[in-house]
Amino acid sequence: MANPSSLPLHERITRKNTIQRAFDLILLFLLFSLLVYRIASLNNHGFTWLLAFMCESWFTFLWLLTISTKWNQVEYKTYPDRLSQRVPELPPVDMFVTTADPMLEPPIITVNTVISLLAVDYPANKLACYVSDDGGSPLTFFSLVEASKFAKLWVPFCKKYNIPTRAPFRYFSSESVSSSKNYSSEFKQEWKRMKEEYDELCRKIEEAVQKSKPCDLTGDFAVFSNIERKNHPSIIKVIWENKEGLFNGLPHLVYISREKRPKHPHHYKAGAMNALTRISGVMTNAPFMLNVDCDMFANNPQIVFHSMCLFLGIENERDCAFVQSPQIFYDGLKDDPFGNQYFVLQETMSRGMAGIQAAMYQGTNCFHRRKVIYGLSPDESEAKMRNLSSINGTGINYNFVTCFLLILFSCCDLCLHVLHYFCLLGKFIEKGLDKNFGNSMDFTKSTAETFSGWKVKTDRSNNLSSFLEAARQVAACEYEYSTSWGTKVGWIYGSTTEDILTGMKIHARGWGSVFCTPDPPAFQGCAPSSGLTTMNPNEEMVHGPSRNPFQ
Ligand SMILES: O=c1ccn([C@@H]2O[C@H](COP(=O)(O)OP(=O)(O)O[C@H]3O[C@H](CO)[C@@H](O)[C@H](O)[C@H]3O)[C@@H](O)[C@H]2O)c(=O)[nH]1
Ligand SMILES: [Mn+2]
């Protein structure tokens, strides 16, 4: 039997699509025959023949592109069970959820997404969930506070009984255990309690939705009094902190509403993602970041493990800047009359693109390497790791004065620490990195950690609240001025489809990416129920990038 520690974490399997390829080639042959026929008889016909020839040439060109995106479809099979043998310590992951309007995106949906993330099978002390609320709404904050209370019961229940669906609204809509004989009476009792607790949570949120204010705006809620949606300071609240760093506890949960002022552009979702990146950088600074829309819950509790099999198992880091999972919708209409499931896009094109070089970034259901979002190319990343990791004391290029000081103070731990810190920052400022990322010392320091491959590390252990002031600073609307946020760093501005621009920019730097399709599906969302609501995002997707092609 093979040694378990030498088994691969994933396999790349090429799909057999011989019949499909044969059909595609026959069609291509027919198209070329038509073009040849047009050219051959062009003289006998007039301008209309030429026009038809031009149109058909364009169509043939598009057909060639379509074939090439579908030609080499690949699938990645992941083996999460092997992770514990191969990786002694799993890396932390910061999870981002964005919401913008509690009326259009009901808080109970956002809450379910958040709960499903808090309950994933991954060491809880390696996870932090950040919720960005562009609505600046006390209702969203109230719902999250209540959700965190419910999650303290729900998460242990899910882990104890290995519950397959961890978004409670989905779980309770499909499972009814009271009449079934297959369950133990202990489970039935706990299930009943969970159901009651969840119903209570729904009731509280529903009540809050009906009122003009969800509760008295005092205490933690006082910041929400007298603010407008588009005119308020940064609001950052640590709702729950896994202070003891419990492996089986509840991950950190942080509420964020970045500063908004009428005269400052906020850049929609891309702006929210960049604020989330900076705030999480200051607070937990995990090397991997997951981003989901508020209506996309984690459907496969093992999804973080699956993604880690790809990130950590890939031979060459440059082949995996991000791990994208498809957007799949539950309870879709039979035969998908409005095309909500994007079957061709998800099933053939995305797998085909992954086979050529890289899966597309779809804006949600995606894990990124933090350093990729910071704008590094694969070559720069390798160079920086070599260069900056040396600051940690192994082969550092200290000058004479520093060496003298080092010897002088070597008996004093504190002085060494301070010296080390200034060397690190000095190197950053010398390289101009602070100009790209803005002038927050805490954030600059966290970027240095990211670039060094976490060989230099600040002890942030479980003291999120002490970073609140720094977090507010990087959430301010003026923070990005004269920096590279939105152009070279972070999510790219200037398009309604920030995902396509950001993904293309990452690929243009030389990174590849991977399409992750575990069973059951990684994430699921709520499908639009009418044709018109489907057409909106489709129109955005098709026209978004071309509205600003030079970004
Ligand atoms: O100012 C804003 C606007 C939107 N959002 C959030 O961005 C997400 C996506 O916005 P939505 O209007 O729902 O767009 P969709 O068309 O449903 O989303 C698809 O298309 C977007 C643009 O291409 C991608 O960003 C999304 O990830 C992708 O799911 C949602 O969570 C919103 O809450 C913000 O946080 N701030
Ligand atoms: Mn949406």
C-alpha cells in the first residue's frame, strides 16, 4: 500500500468528450466549406454575397474560439482525507461576505450564508468571517448579533452529527426527523431544540424588519443613530471573538461598514472587497481569502479542505492563484427555462478554460491567495519570498550600525524586537511599498508578513479588538487616495463586473487558476425566478468589461 503521506492531494482528470469534439469539428468543417463556396462564387453575386461572407467569417471565428474553450475540459478530484497526513498545520482563511441593501438582500439570507461559513469543517481557530455591509444598516448588524448567538448552538450540533447542509434554512426545509425511525432519540431531541432556536431567530429578525429601528440604538447600536446610508464614518464591530483559540469553537465574526461620504466614490462591490482585504489584513491577515455574495451559502461543509487540497497540493504555485467554485442555484425551475444555472458556462466553458490555463474568476465562491490580490506576479512573488524572508534573521543584510546595535542590545529581547520591526518597515518604505498600499503602519507591517511568506509574524492571537483603531483607519474613504488600490492592487475599479477585470488582471500577470467542483456542490445560491431578473446580470456580464476595456 502506498505511503499516505506521499499520496497526491488532488488529481487533474481530462474529460473524455470525443463525441462532442467530433460534432464541433464537423460543424467547423461545414462552416469552412460555406466560406470556400462563398469565395468561389463571389464574382457571380453582388455586394450581398460579400456581406454574407463577412458575417459568416466572423461567426466562424467565434466558433473557433468557442471550440477552443471547450476542447480540453478538466476536472480536479480532491482528497481532503489526505490533508492531515500531508500538512501538519493548516493555514488560516479569512472569509468575506458582502451585502449592500437589507431590503433587496433580506438579512435572513445573509445570516444563513454567514452561519453556513461559521459551521464549515475546518479548525475554528484558523477562520475569521468578515461581513461588509454597504447599507450601513443597524438591521443587518442586529441580525448578525442574533445569528452569532444561534451559531454557538448550531455549530457544535452540526459538527457532532456531521450535518450535511449547514445553512439552517436549507437544512430545515428538507429534513424532517420527528417521524423517522432512523434517528436516535437524543438526536431527535437536539434537532427539535435547534429547530425551535432557528424559528426564534427568524421571528426576531422578521420582527426587526417590520420596525423602523430593529432595537434601541444605544450601547453597541449607538453608532447607527443619526447616520445616513451614504454618509457615515467607518463602523467596525467584533461580534464574536474566539478568544481562547478553540479548535472546535466558533470562528471570529466581524461586522464592517466602511466609511461613506457623498463626495467620495465608493466603487461598489470592488470597493467593499478592498476594504475587507485591508481590515482583515490588519486584524487576522490570513494567507487565503474566501469571498461569497450574501446569497451564496456554503453547501459543502468540506469546501475549505477541498480548496486547500488544490492550493497546497499544486506542484507549482503559479498555477493556482485562486480556486473558483461554480455558481449553482437551488430549487431552480424544471429544465431551467431562463438559463439561470448557466449550464454551458459552468459545465463546459469553465472546465475548458481551466484545461487551457485558468478558470475564470466569477466574483463569488472563490478562494484567493492574499499576495495575488496584493498585485504580485508569480516571478515577483518568488523573488520577494527570497528577499524579505531574510529579514527574519536568516542572512539579513544588516549594515554596520545595525550590527553594532544588535550586539549591544542582544541581551535585551525587547530592543531586538523593536530593531527588527524598524528594519522591516525601513525595507518596505525603501521599496515604496507603503505608497502602493496606503499609509497605515499596521497594514504595511501586515503586507510585509504576506510577502515574506509568513516567516515574519506578528502575534495577533485572539485580540481583535486591539486592532479596531487601525482597522477604522484603513476603512476610511480617503485611505485609497494616491495608492494603487483599484488599479494595481486589490479588486479593480471602473467596471460593474469587477470580477472579470480582476480575474483577467491576475491571469495577465502570469498566474493560473483552478476550478473546484466537489460533490455536493461547494456553494449554492437563490436563483432568480423570472426571465427579466436573469437578463440583468447577463447584460452586465456581457457588456461590463467592454464598457471600460482599457482598465
Ligand atoms: O455597492 C455594492 C454593490 C454590491 N455589493 C455586493 O456585491 C455582491 C454582488 O452584487 P449583485 O448586485 O448581487 O450582483 P450579481 O449580478 O448578483 O453578482 C454577480 O455579478 C457581480 C458582478 O459581476 C459579481 O461581483 C458577483 O460576485 C456575481 O455573483 C452582493 O453580495 C452585494 O451585496 C456590495 O457589497 N456593494
Ligand atoms: Mn446577487
